[in-house]
Amino acid sequence: MNLVFHPIKKFKDYILFIGFHRLILCFITLLFLFSTFGLSQFQSPQFITSIYKYINKTLNSILQRNQISQLAKIIVVSHFNENLDWLDLLVDDQISCIVYTRSSKPLPYQHKFVINKGREAVVYLQYIVDHYSNLPLSIAFVHAHRTSWHQKDPSDIVIALQALQWNKYNYTPLTSEKTRYEFKPISVDPQVKVNYELWQAVLQKELGPPPENGINAHCCATFVVKREAILAHPKIFYSNIMNYILASSYSDQLTGRTLEYTWHMIFGQPAHINYRTCDIFICDSNGMISVPLARKKKTQ
């Protein structure tokens, strides 16, 4: 009798064996899916960032010799997915450009690194840290869009860069649009609290206490700064700011904006600044920004 049921018992054991392994396989699959997708909502998104050299012959030669400090000026662009065709319009002005991109379709690159916080703030800081001992005389830090709500007088970043009085000030905003914000440890506005915490953590040692009456300045992290204004602080100062932002549990929007409100103070300006348009750009006798006049003065 046992001989009759023995094959049946073996078949039953085999089915149980297969079922057990399928259960294990399903468990492993579910564990993988949870770790990939379920936890992602609790983690900061990771972006691959590449550096793209927008090269003319002069810049190419200088880059090969690692002598960027020979440049009178350069533009550092923080890029995501914006159209960069406007950079071609600067070729005749002999303004060299470096683009840091977080595009899903990266531009040609020489170097790439992982980054997850801070928007344009980390791009600007990364450039400063990378080139601290080899900076050009003047650096324009800009977003990758040609026009925006915050780009005013002029509304076109190309005109702003072409008509700019590059070496007039240590720090020069590229827009007339204004912003104001406070720095307080307790506030119903989370941005105010983040401003205060970041300042206390990484800015206070170099800049002193946060501005008691907040800031009132030109907005939105598009500006030109001279080499000496950057070198007024040690390299570790910029590294500490970048590391703080990268390690922060706050969102990109909050940490990035804090730097928007403080760049001018980092580079030696008072909390409240107000430039007139023709203080910053070459203007004609009617007070209008003039690229032709700027080019004429450059050749004189």
C-alpha cells in the first residue's frame, strides 16, 4: 500500500517545495520594489550633474593650460533643461561660459558629480570651490533661462551681460527686481526660520550675526562678482555652506532661497542695497540701456 502512495507523496512534497521557493522569490521581489520605490518618497532626489565647457578658441587654450585666472570674465550657468541657444549671441562679445547641467540628457561633459540639493546655489558654490585658486577677474553667475519674471531692466539676460559695466563694483546684480526677507529663529514662515538656521550654522563666523532688520536687495541669484570679493573669505567657508545645504533636511526651495537672500552680503555688501539701472549698465543720454554704446566703449 505504501508503495502505491509513495509517488503521490513525492509529488506532493515537490509541489510544496516549488511553492516555498516561489514564496521566497515573491518576498525578495516585494522587498526590492519597496526599497526602490517605497523609500524614495523619504529620500532627496539625486541628480547627475555634468560640467559643460562652452568653448571658444581662447577659452579652450586657457582651459588646457589650467590658467582660467587669465580670463577677464566668465559666465557660470546653472542649467536644468532650458534652451541654451542664447549663449551663441555672446560669442562676438568674447565672453566665455561654463555650464553646469542637471539635465536628464546631459550636455557634453568633462566631469560629473552627484548632487541632490540647493538648485543654483550649489552650482555657484561648486564652481567657487573648484576654481578658488584660479579664478577669473570677474564671474557672472546666472540661471540658464534667457528671460524670466525676475529679469527686469533689462528683461533679456543677453542684453544684461552685453551692456554690463563688468568691473565697476565688487558685486553687481543683473536685475532691478527687488526682494526682502527676514532671519528669525521663530516664525510662521518656514523660510524665515531656515534663513536664520543657515546663517547661524555657516555664515555667522565670517559675516557676524544675521541682519536684524532682514535684507532688502536685488533678487534672484543672478549677479557678477569680482575675484577679490570671493577671496575675501577662505575656501573652507564656501565648502561649509555647500556641505550644509547638501546635508540639510530642508527642501531645495528653502535652502536655495536662503542663498538668494544672502549672496550680496557674502560678497561684502550691506543688507540693504539699491542700484539704479544706469549704475549697473551702460546707458545712452536718455537713460536707456545701450549695447552698441557698451561695445563702442569696449573698443576705445
